[in-house]
Amino acid sequence: MTFEPNILSFCCNWCSYAGADLAGVSRFQYPPNIRIIRVMCSGRVEPAFILEALKNGADGVLVTGCHIRDCHYIEGNKNAEIRINNTKKALEKLGLDKRLRLEWVSASEGARFAEVVRDFTEEIKKLGQNPVKEVKINE
Amino acid sequence: MNDTETKSTETKSADVKSSDEKRVGVFVCECGVNIGGVVNTKAVADYVAALPGVKVTSVNKFTCSDSGQADIQQKIKEHNLNRVVVAACSPKTHEPTFRACIEEMGLNQYFLEFVNIRDHCSWIHMWEKEKATEKAKDLVRMGIERSKLLEPLEASEVPVNDTALVVGGGVAGMQAALDLGDMGFKVYLVEKEPSIGGRMARFDKVFPTNDCSICILGPKMVEVARNKNITIMSYSEVKEVEGFVGNFNVKIEHKSRYLDINMCTGCAKCSEVCPVEVPYDFNEGFGTRKAIYVSFPQAVPLRAVLDMENCIKCKACAKACERGAINYEMQPTYTDLNVGVIIAAVGFKTYDPEPRHDFGYGLYDNVITAMEFERLLNAAGPTGGHIVRPSDCKEPIRVGFVNCVGSRDKNTNIYCSGVCCMYTIKNAQLLKEKRPETDHTIMYIDIRTPFRGYEETYNRARNLGVKFLRGRPVEVKEDPTTKNICVRVEDTLAGEIRNLEFDLLVLATGVVPHEGINQIQQLLKLSKAADGLLMEAHPKLRPVDTTIDGVYLAGAASGPKDIPYAVSQGSACASRATILLKNRKAITEGITAVVDPDVCVGCGVCLPMCPFQAIKMDEKEKKANVMKALCKGCGTCVTACPTGALEQSHFKNSQILAQVKNVFKFPEVAA
């Protein structure tokens, strides 16, 4: 059986959640491995959420927000960028950094949202199961 | 102080609620076949019915319908529900509907959890029904877990300043300003050009009635100037926007005209003596204007402007000006406005075929754009209304028109600009009427003539003898001696290649966003669509609203439009804005950051996180304090707080983590 990864995504309410909606309205098909959590701003995504997700069965975490300069809250996405990069650095030590990705998707980029999800799903498929999850299962 | 009061009531009610049993009702919508055709909604409802806290589940064909909402209300009553999960379409469109529905039953509107199983599930996994059903189960389970932790919130009311700002003095913006002014509201109309009027002021005649454009627009421009409630700020631009619905602080820059607008009478004596001639932009570069000039004879305000870039400072104009209005040292000035609503009617520009040399434009003299044709046709234009070709100023006999230049083309813009078929037909017709000996061929992909009188205009042109050829030129060349334009085109209806020779070729250039659109988009925090134009809140049901409360869109800035459509949108914006201006209050989301003073150590990490300066440090108590009226509820500060003293209401850590932890169920977690 091929490995079907679990992917969790945080989408900001104003751009990327609307972008995901547009992907739906446009019927752009993408793999069903992803589950979306809506937050008001990508700046709300705490590193703890990402770690909890990786602990609780996610093989990959995709954080999406408005493009730089387009943030509904002026620069929440800039803060998100700093935090996600720092989280990535921390995850690097655990060998998990490739399982976290930050992407900017605007409300009009339905096609791009679908493309990002397809691409990330493929990448996580190649990486295989999250080792943290394996430990958990073996317990 | 108010904050602590609200906080205490919140904690109190939260305490009461947490001791209460959570009674969740789950309503799964089939959305006709949109969801039901892919996701097994019955299986989803059966699965979640067994989850802890779920008291009742229901599947509806259309949960948003009257009967669907009645079902929710009835089940709230029957099962004494205190949390409602609706699994349906997008909260972006339907959350307000269901919030109102549960509020009617006495539940706090924030006890609604909305799960998107259509846009984020059934529509994107159309051929993977089983996987889509499993995904829907996961999404609903996440929603149920989150719903149990939701807390009641109150939406807050903010006062609305009953003044409006209209950005853009084209026909859409003028209409919005006039309607608001006539209703008695103060309006500031900001226009970046020296005169209001916009693109319509440059058209010769307008379809389908072939009215003279400036003859119907001119009186409207004067009406705007006369309206006591409207202040025109011409040659001005919006530089800064701060604040929120009801209370926007806007900085306007008044570019320097290098003359006192209150002294100038628009007599144009300065232009008469000015020795500098530059291509006349109003005439699309045909003919010349002076370095000091009145932009066009019907300009409002009728005032001169000095183009400093081309001025040689000979001071001839200063000597000629009887009123001494000219001031070469004049600097830009600024006005700070406080307005309740903003209407963005920022307009468009026509596609520029020059860089790509579409159909030989820019290479061959006798290939021109429709806007250039329009100015040539105009009695006040550079040729006094005579169509002549640029190479030898002779009147052309054989005129070719190419439609869809910069529209319906993968290499430029894929969308249809909507107006080009009609204006091309109009242009051909006008020239044919003026000079019956001329011969016209319109090369088109499809002719699109929706709306009243448009098809009739098309028929009239056919009857006049205008030829329509279905095909797109594949090759355009210039005859080096005659400067005639040779076009190779496939007549796709006849199925044959035609080689045609024209004296003049006119390109029907499409509608594209102008350079200033990015600036206004970023200032107002608007969204842009894939075509580069601004995006409305909902394409069908909220066509002039934006996702920003109190900001509206009119005219071609949000998609190509003809004049009646743009005017209707101007009026629509005025009407939407009046809801706020008249009520003088707006309801804002209850979602904000909240400080727990017992946990806050006053470290101040949160302060620079907030771009709205909504967090203040109480220096005495060493506690952060959130000003609810300023907080927009993004939650960026919450993420930064090292102690967990800050929380974002409705998106608390516990609420988000409930989703995170329940998204991928694990047997050992469940155990």
C-alpha cells in the first residue's frame, strides 16, 4: 500500500483560506490528505501548534498566509515568516524541518493553492512517515 | 477599565458554561449534490453521532434554506443544545447566516462552529468519494472538539463618522459622490488627474446611443462641482490610510500645480504664451499641449496646471497671468481627513500594445489603438474630427479593426474586456456614417453584444455595410512604399486564408489595471483577483463590498465594465455606504486579543507586534492592556506572548489545539 501522508494546514482567513475556497469553487482537484485549520492571520500560528501537530500524527505542516505587503493586518505575515523560519531551524536538529513549509497564497490564487498542496503532498510522500509518529505507534 | 469589566463577565459566563454539559448538535449539509454527490453525508452524520458531547445530528439537502435553518432551531429547542456545528460550505459566505440563526434561539452567536466540507472537500476531491467522506469526518470531528471550547463573545459597536471619501473622479466615483452628496453627507472626491471626468471624458461617442460622451458627462462634472456637500480634491492622491470602519484617518497629498488654484480662472492666457510643446496625453499623444495647460476645455475644476518636468522656467506664463497666480516654488500640500467610509473607484487603463508590438503597433505608423481612433474622431480632437492616418495625414478608405487585443489571449490577458466589441462596432459605424465611401472590416473572435440596444447596434452596423470577418490576423506587415497595412487572416467561417490591405488598422485594446492600483490595494488592504484588478467581497451577492468593512468598490477597477454598469456601481456604493453613514454606527467582530493580568509580567514583547498600536503598557501596574476598539484580532501578539497571558478570543490556544490534536485520530490517543 502506498504511503498516504497526513497533512495539516493553517490558512489565514483573508488570503489563503479564501484562496483555498477559490480552488474549491474552480474545482481544482488536489490530494485529499490535507486538513485545513482557519486562523485569522498567519501571525497567529504558534510554533507549539506545529510541534503538537507533528506529535499528533501529522507528517507535514503547511502554513499559508497573504503575500508580503498584502497582509490584512499589515505585517502579521512578516512575523509568521520569522517564527516559521525559527521553528524550521529548531526542527532541523530533529531532522523534521522539511516537514514544515510556509507559502504565500492570495485570495485569487486558487490554482496556486491547489498546486502548493499537490507539491507539498508529493514531497511529504517522498519523505515518508513522520518518525515521531512511528515512535508513538511503537510505544 | 472597560476591558477588565468585559473580561470579568466573560470569565464568569465561561465558568458557568464550563460546568455546564456541552450539548453539541451537528448539521451536515448536502448542498444539493455539491456535497451530497461526493461525500456520504449520512455516513458522516452517523460517525459523529457517536462522538462524546454530540446530542443530535441532522442531514439537510440545503441547511441554509428556511427549512434547514428551522431544523437547527427546532433541534436547539428539543435537545437543549448549547453548541452548533454546521458542516457545509465556506464560513466566508455563510457564517453570518447561521450565527443569526442560532442567535434567534438565544444562543451566543460565537457558539457556532462552521466546518467547510464543500470548498475544502467535496469540490476538490470529486473523484475520490471515499477519501472525501473520510476527510469530511475528520473535519467535522475537529469542529466538534473546537466547538466544545468556544466561549460567548459580544460583537462591539463603533461610532461612524458620517463623511465619505471617494477615490477616483471617473464616472463611477462621480456618481457615488453625487448620490451621497444629495443624501446630505459630506463627501471628499479625490482625483489624481488635474480634472475629474476619468476615461469617459476622452471618449468621442458612447454606445449604443452614440451620444457625444463629453456632452453628457460635462454637465454631470459641473453638477459635482456645484454640489455643496462635495469637495473636489483634484490633482491629489491618497498617501496614507489608518483606522477602521467608521473612523478612517486619511492623508491626502495635493500635488503642486505651481499656481494658486484659487487665483487661476482657467483663462489659458498662460498656455498661449508658453513656448514649450509636448505630446498631448489627453489626445493619446496626438498633437501637442503646452507645458502649462488646462487639461481639456470642459475640465472641472477649470484650472491650469504647470508640468514642471517640461517647463524651461522662461517665466512667460508668470508675466501673462493677470492675476499673478503662478508660483514656481510651490510645494505639495497635505490634508488629513477623518472619514467613516471609503469608496474606491480607481478606474482602469487600456492595454498598451507597444512593448509587444501586437499587430505591428509601434512598428508601423498606420496601426493605431481604438483610444487613438476615438480622439481622432472627436470634434475637439487633434484633427477636428477627421480620421486621418498618421503616416501621411490622408483620409483612409479601407479601415481594418482587430478585436480582442490584450483580451482573450493567453499571452496577455485571458479575460474578455466586455466593451471592445461594442466600441469597435460604434467606431466603424461612426466613420461609415461620416464618410460612406469608407470600407470597414472588423476581425473578431466572437461578437459579444449583451444588454439593451447592443445587438441592435451590431445589426445597424451590418446594415450600413460594415464587414465582419471571424478570424484573428496571423501576420501584419507594412507596405514600405504606400505604408498600407497588409493583413493575413483566416476567415474561419469561410475556411479560407485572406490577404487584406488596409489604409489604417485599429486595435481594440482591452481593459487592464493601471499602475496606481497596487498602491490603493495596499493602502486599503484590499484583495486583488487573478486578472490584477481589485476583488469584491462576493462576486454575486456583494459585488461592491470588500472584505474590509466600510470600504466599497465601483467601476472598472473591479473588472471591465461599460458606462451604465459603472454608474450603477457608483450608486450601489453610495447606497451601501449610507447604511453606515445614516446609522452612524457599525458592528465589529468580537474577536480581539485579551490579557490575563494575573499572568502578564509586563515584559512588553507584545507591544511592537501590534501594527495598530492597540496594546498599551500600564506603567504603574506593569501590565499590558489591549484597547478593544483598536484591536483587529489578528492574534500576532498572542503568539509572541511568552507567558500565555495574551489570548485571542474565539481563537484561543486551547481551541486551536483541540483541532490540531483531533485532526489525525490515533487509536492509542482515543484510548
